[in-house]
Amino acid sequence: MTVKQIYTFGKYLNEKFGTKVHKTAVSISGFTCPNIDGTVAKGGCTFCENDSFSPSLDSVKPLKGFHLNLTSKENPFLDKQLLQLQMQFNALSSRQKREYGVNKYLVYFQSFTNTYAPFETLKTLYERALSFDDVIGLSIGTRSDSITDETLEYLGELAKTKEIWIEFGIQSVYDETLERINRGHTSANVKEWILKAKKAGLNVCGHLIFGLPGEDKAMMLETAKQAYEWGIDSVKYHPLYVVKKTALANEYARGEFTPITEEDYLDVLNEAILMKPDHVSVQRITAGVDDDSLIAPAWCRDKNEQIRNINSSLKKIGFKY
């Protein structure tokens, strides 16, 4: 059997820019989420313990307690946010260049909801990031209920000359699942904004979670199928794992949630990849955490072992990652 290399995001970037390009993740204090601040819900998604999704935030501590939203009238800490942006980019990009031979960078606004702030703040931060040496564009992690038409139109203008990506958490196309995980928006809302982002000329990455409470294989694959049909350009696949200090950890302790097994995850992943359009790149194929915050499942602890097992499974269907 001929083994086909999965079309990765790194390959996409290398082909487009002719050199090694890496995403450089930054986390700017002051950003939060409408699912945390009470705008649409409180407590965040049941699986979310936000520190685990953030790069080092040592320089953020002076701004603790400061949060922006779409209706904030002023931002007294913009200069400090710009300094954080510069410091984090300088530190990580220099390490990426030294360790991986990276020549160009895509600044990745990763933690929390990175369009959930006044437009002028967003514009200032995005343009500062684009001004850094060897930066070819941005990737902006957000929620579909936390972006305005004004911001989308502005990003569409940037996309005419820069590599602009927007990353939406799709998670599931089933509203009963979204309600159970306290997501705070509907599947229709995600579809609407993905279609609007595509119409504005943006590249869209969709995040899918396999193993959500109450979902079977058919439901997980239906989410993948619809996400592809909506026109996403890239995808991140995640298994749902349980970490401390989350509502999901409480559900797990009460016996109300059983994490997906590695065997079942590999099974649904293989089928999701088989139905994936060839042009859709893969940015992430699994997830986990290797520290004492992980409660379950144990197989989500060792990423290297996960990748080995994924490749062993993919080989059976003629792919490698």
C-alpha cells in the first residue's frame, strides 16, 4: 500500500512562502471570554481551565483583574498589552529561529477570545504584530459569538496583502452537546460566522473535539462532515480530556462522564481524515497535557506516544502524519 502524507499546515505554509514558517503564540492579558465574564454564561465551557491553554504569562500578572469586552469604552492598559506582545513575540520567535531554523512567523493570538475587545484595541494590537520583522500574517483564535462585522471587514482588508487566519471553536454541530458543555452559543451561530469569514476573504481553521459528553461516533463524524462543508481551510482535531479545576472534572468524579478511549479516538480520527477534502490542512491531530493537572484519560499524557499510535493507525488506511 502506498502511504500518503497528510496535508499539514506546515506544508501549506512552506509551499506558499517557500520557507519555514511557524506560528508564534502570544497571550495578551485583558482578553477574556463572554462565556466566562457572564455575557452569555458563567464559568466557561465545562472542560476549560484557561491557564492550561496559555503560554507563560509571567509578564501578565500586573494586569490581573483587567478585562475587556466588545462594549468597553476605554483601554488604559493598551501600552502594557503592546509591551507584552513585543516581549512574547521576541522571546518565542528567537527560540523558534534558533531551534527550528524558522525564517517567517505567523503571530498566533491564542489564549481566550482574541476578537472580544474594542475595535481600536484590536486594530492596534494586530497592526503592531504585523509590523514585527519577518511576520507574514496573523492567526486569531476566537468564538463565533465574539466578533463584529466591523472587525471581520477590517481583517478582510488585511487579508488582501497578509496571511490572515481566524480560528473558530466548532467543537460540535449538535446544540444539545453545546448546551451540555456550557458553550453559550449554537451551531447555527458558528456556521453563520464561518461563512461570513470566508466571504470576507479570510482563511478559517475549525477546532473539532471528539469524545464530548453524550456523543457517539456518528455524531462526531457528522460534526467533521459539516465543518468541511462549511468551507474551513484547516482543521484541528482534539480528544476531550479532563483536567483539574473544571466542571468536567466534577462530572467525571460523579461518574457522569467517561472519556473517549484511545481506540475509539483513533477510529473516529481515521474516518474524519478519510472524508476530509484534500485541500484542508491539518494543524493538530491530537491534544493532551503532561503534568499533574490531567485527571483522565491517561493516554492523553504522552504526546509522542499519541503520535506514534496515530501513525500506526493511519498507516492501515494509507496515511501518515
